Amino acid sequence: MRTTTPRVTRLSEQFISDDRRVITRLFLPGDEARVRRILARILALPDSEVTRLLERVRADFAGRHKHIETDFAEHFREVAGFLEPDIELSTERQLLIGAYFTMEYSIEAAALFNPSIVLHPDQNRLPEGAARFIISLRATGEGHVSSITFRTGVIYADGQLRFDPVGRFVERAKRVKDRIYHKQTYFYKLIEMGVYNDIVGNVLDRLGEEFGFADLAAAIEAERPAAGDTDLFQQAADNMRWLARSNYHLKFPAQCDVSEVAIFPVNENESRGIEDARFVRFTDDDGALTYYGTYTAYNGFRILPQLLETPDFTEFRITTLNGKYAQNKGVALFPRKIDGWYMMISRVDNENLYVMPSKNIRFWNEAERLAEPARPWELIQIGNCGSPIETEAGWLLLTHGVGPMRTYCIGAALLDLQDPTRVIGRLADPLMIPDERERDGYVPNVVYSCGAIVHNGLLIMPYAMSDSATSVATVPLQELLDCLKK
């Protein structure tokens, strides 16, 4: 007898937050006047005391960070502008100043959840039938600030999973300074934001078709005398800088283990967190592979959908998603084009599922409603649980639904391969409901995923348990497809 849901096997492995995984951050404990007072106190220290204090800090923290003195030097440069311009300081005193303006941040002290999984770019030296994978995770620390971290492992031919040891250190990416912006794309986004005016237009007229952040800053200052140093000018300048800072490059050391990579907020646009990355291994028409991640940047007041692009998980390009329908959380990219179109699953209105086509991966101006909440377990809203997975039967789309008591369950739908706006079938009952060990956490009564893969006939789905920890479930693919086709 055929059932309405397939067998789900919950594995025993879990990813639990580890408060020992720390990064360094710039620490500014007040306004400019206070920073100057602190600097004056450090400058008053005798050289012998500077040496003693720096040796003590090195001894206490060098074993917790790979490049602690590099971090001190970077943070010294951040506050050096508050010093007298001609002052000469020893290297030791510069590093000690940097140490006073550095703090540790435990990136996953509060939670480790909302995972997605993709095949690793390195599939060498594996047993027959095995595959190496990368799982992305939303790590949350003090103040509920979220970042992206990763774990790696191997799936064997029989479906068994082995997770690699986690690196002892955490590497925070360095932001590449020479980001180049394209004027037309930048112009369209300013219009979409509703901030274009004559002042913005005059600044753009001073720029070439491609420009860097320094060029933008110079053009803004050149326009200041003509516009007047008014609130309107300052607002236009702030908006232009804000948009430019939302598009950037990150680079990690080439020898850095993927499990040591942490993508932490680097600008005001994402200052309150990088949320719910959905990674996909994208195959272009020419066979080239690129990893894309769609995520939500949050600054405490507004959200901004962002696109992350990487060939190897050591270098990342971050850009804004633009267009009328790039306005909400939870967008997920299909793993290839369909008839020359990029496709996304999204929840444009925060309630229903939509399919969005586009010829440009960064602009999304069309959307067609795919599905509405229909079953009792999803009557509040529905959304995706990651990118659709291509199967011979159609696109397998994992979904989430919100029901009574704000309980999040995981469901599934099957979409036509050629026309993904056509739904072949949806599960009548949830694929997964929070069980007793999964109900308690930071946000109770939630099971949630940001992406799964298929390997040797098994759906491998990492999932979050009540926004606190992460585990993995497996589902026989054919059983799931049979239920969906029924």
C-alpha cells in the first residue's frame, strides 16, 4: 500500500555551537573624544611597560588566532587617524594600540543552524561511489549577529556520512579594496531604491562607465560645493556609499581549510546579520561550474537580498540582487538555466511561492505565483527549503510551511522540468515535523533546511532544529517521487 509520505531517517550526527570558535573585531568603546582619551593613556605608557603588556597579550591570545599581530596592525590603522599626523610610534606601541582596540567575538556561541549542502569542488581521492560535500551554516553569536560558516565531509556509496574534523581557528575574510562598479547597474539599483534625484544624477555624470569606491567618494566631494552641504546632499551621499559598500569581494588565504572560513558582516548593510544562505552548485551552458549563495543582509531595520559567488570557497564576490521582485527573504536559484533563463524560487509577498525568470542573474523583474498555502500545516505561509533538485521525474522542491503555534514543518513539491511553473504534485502531509528532541531551542517548534542534495538514490537533507543546532536526515528518493507523482 502506498503512503502519503516516504520514510525519513534522522541521523545521530549533530552540529552544535562551539563558543571557542572566535574571531577578532574592531572595538571602538565610544565616540571620537573617548577614543582620543584612550590613545593618550596608551601613549603615556613607558616603553618597558609597552613591551611587557604586548608580550602578555601575545601569550594570552596567539594560541587562539592564526594572525593575531596582523589583526592588531589592522585595527591600529583604523584608529591612527585620531593621532597627531606627524607622530612616530614604535612597532610595539602600534601593535599594543591595536590590541586595545580589538575584541574577540564568538561567532557561534548562541546557535548553529539553517544549513544547506553542495558537492565539494574537490572530488579527488575518494572511494568508488563516494562524494565529498560542503555544508553551510548560519552561525549566531552575541547580539544575534549571524555569519556563514562551513563544515565538510564525505557521503559513501551506502549513504553513510563522515564529517571531517573542524579547524581549530576561524579565518575572517579580508575585504578586497579594488572593487569595480558598473555605472548602469549601479544607476538601476539607485532608482529601484527610490533614492535617485538630481544630486545623485550629477554625481553619476562625474563617473566613468566603470569606477571604484575612491572614484565615487571623489565625485561626491566634487559635487558638494554645487549642491550645498545640506541634509538632502548628505542623504544622497550616504545612499550612494551604502549601495557601493553592499557590493564587495572577500578573499581567504589559499591554504585555509573550508571549516575555518567565516563570512562575517563587513558593512552597515548587514551589520545585524547575514541570514539563511542557500547555496547551489550552478552549471552554466558551457559546462562551467560556479557556486552561488543567496542570502539576506539585515541591518536591524531593512533586509536586502544578496548574491554570493565563489569558484572554490576561498574567494567570494558579493553583489546586491536587483529588480522589482528581489525584495524579500528566502530566494533560491535553480542549478542551471532553463531555455536560456535563470530561474529562482522565492516568496515575494512573504506568504506564497513564486517562480522568477531572468536573463540577468542580478536583476529580477518578473514573477509568477507557483503555490499558495493549502494544507493545515502551512496555512500561515509557505516558502522554499533551498534550490530545486533536478531529477528525471521533475524538479524536486523542498518547502517549509508554518502552521498552528508557529510550527515549521518541511514538505515537498515536484515541478515540471521544462516548465517549472507547472506543479506535478505536492505532499499532502509534511515530510518532517519537529519531534520531541527538536522542539526546544532559540525558536521553538521548527525544522528548517536551506538546501539538500541527492546521492546514490538518497536525498541528503541537513536541517535545523529550532534555530539552535543542526542534524541530517535521509529520504529514499524514489519513495519521495512516487508520493509526489501520486
